[in-house]
Amino acid sequence: MKNKNKKPFDFWIFAAVILLLSLGTIMVFSSSYYFSVKTVGNSFFLLIPQLEYMALSILVLILTMNFDYRRWGKLSPLILMICIGLLILVLIPGIGQKQNGAQRWLGVGSKTVQPSEMAKIALIMFLSFSLSKRKDVLKSFTRGLVPYLLLIGFVAGLVVIEPHLSGTLIIVITSCIILFCAGARISHFVAMAVPAVAAVVVAILAAPYRFDRVKAWLHPFDYAMDEGWQTVQSLLAIGSGGLFGRGLGQSMQKYLYIPEPYNDYIFAILSEELGFIGAMFVMLLFLVFIWRGIKVAMNAPDTFGSLLATGITSLIGIQFLFNVAVVTNSIPSTGISLPFFSYGGTSLMLLMFGVGVLLNISRYSNYERL
């Protein structure tokens, strides 16, 4: 590949992400308005940091979309080692910050980073690079697939200890998609299905609060005053939105009926204010992103680019599907942010980093842009 072979980046991916980011910032302001006024008396308390994150993330996007993606492959082993070190560091008492019973952050005060978010991208890059260099290695279960599974299990194990079950599931599922696209046999995945399901069941039963969430998922209104509170309030928000919504800024559930409505349950506030039409528009934008991401992966100029595009598209797509599933009570409640919408800096900038890499791959891919 030479610079002269570069093509324009995929406009559909770029447009979908910018629209999602813009609408997400608007919704952060709308959903956090009451919390900000009640907490500090300043309605822009959370909006200003989010605008800063937005500006930085766009800068990250511009830089990465113009940086040759092949260079990330050579850097991926070092990046993954650093992320594993940070995942270990965050578990050390006195170093990792603890919030709401989870120890997932490093930093000082409000300026924190979440190593598990960094590990998602790092693992995608490493798996894509390593598998692209070792063609047909996955045909062997013991010598090919098992070493990669041990690496994935080690990273996922560090994340689940925090505890961060949703992050662990996203890491495992995204990694398995990359392994499958790289040539892993379906029979191997079928053989692993039983122990994998057993591990999830054990993880749920080992932590009483997770089992309570499963019961609240099955019968949310029976637990409406405790474990089912967020689910019930989320369903009420979505239901009261109707077809066209209450109107932007007119949500009732953001008055802290939903705790921290600007985070994991922001899609419920969006559905309440913009209605079914608004929710479907956002879902359509994510589907456009997934569609074009798959197109980039299928037409990438090399195996590394194809697997990397697959991993990035899968990461954002799975996180989107999980979040909507939680908000609509399709799966048990678990802490998972909505890409480009939920408040926060680390996740947003890393997602935009991934999108930038995807756009750079699209510049070398051979397919019709429109």
C-alpha cells in the first residue's frame, strides 16, 4: 500500500458517528440538567466537561484516521502489556479508585481513566495483528486456539475481579468474533459453550447482588422498590415517550427517578423525550455504522485490517445492543454505557480512537463509497 492508493474515508461511518456524538452531547445536557442544578446550582456542571471530552475525542478521531493503521499492529504487544499492567494496578488498594462498590478507575479526583476500556481496544489490536501473522494456526485447538483463549481469559479475569461483568462479557464476545473470523472452527466454539455458560452461572451465583438482578429482571415490578427500581423507571420512561416523545428537555424520569440518568440509562431518557421516532433514528444510525464497518472489514486490503475493522465494529455494535437490551429489560441489568451518548471521557475518546482507526482502514479498502 502506498499513499497514492489512499481513497476518501467512509463518509457514512463518519456522518453516523458525528450525528451520534452531537445528539449524545445534547442528551447528556438534557438528562443531567436537574442533577447539576440540584448538586452544585449550575446547569452546565456536566455539560462543560462533556464538551471538552467531545472536542478531545474529535481531535483523536482526526489524528487516528490519518495515521497508517498497520503501525498499530507492531505496537499492539507493547500496548497490551501496558494495559494489563494498568488492570493489575487498578486492583491494588489505595491506588485504584472505588465507586459504587467497583474498583475500576485510576487517577486523581474527577480526572480518572478506566483501564478496562483501554484493554478492549488493546486486545482487539493484538489479536488482529497476531492472527494475521499466524495463518491457519487456529485449526489446532490445543496449539492454536487455547493460547489465545488463555490470554483472553486472563484479561477478562482481571476485569471481572473489579467487578465489571458487562465489560468482561464484551471483551470475551468481541474476542471470540475475531477468533471466528480468523478461522477458528465452529466445533471448537460449540465445545466451549458448556463451560462458558457454566462460568457465567457461577459468576452470577457467587455474587448475591447479581442473582438479585436476575430475579429483578424476571419480575421487575415485584422488586420495584429495590433491585428492580431502575428497570421499572426505565420502562416507565420509554412507555411515556409514546411515538413522538414528551419533547426535548421535558423528561420526568431525569428528576433522579433514574439514578445518574446521564450514564447507563440515557437511552431511556432519550426515548422519553424524543419518543419512538427518536429512538429508532438513533438505532438506525448505529445500524448504518455496523453495516459500513462490516463493509470495510470485508474489503480491507490485508488480514490485519480486516480483523481489526471486525473487532472495532463488533465492540461498538455489541456495546450498543447490550445497553439497549438492559434499558428495555431484555437482559438483566448491568452497568454498560451507550457508545457516544453516556457521560464520560475515557470511553468516548477510546471509542473515537477506534472509529478513527476504522476510517483509516476504509481509506485503503476497495469498495464503492456511496
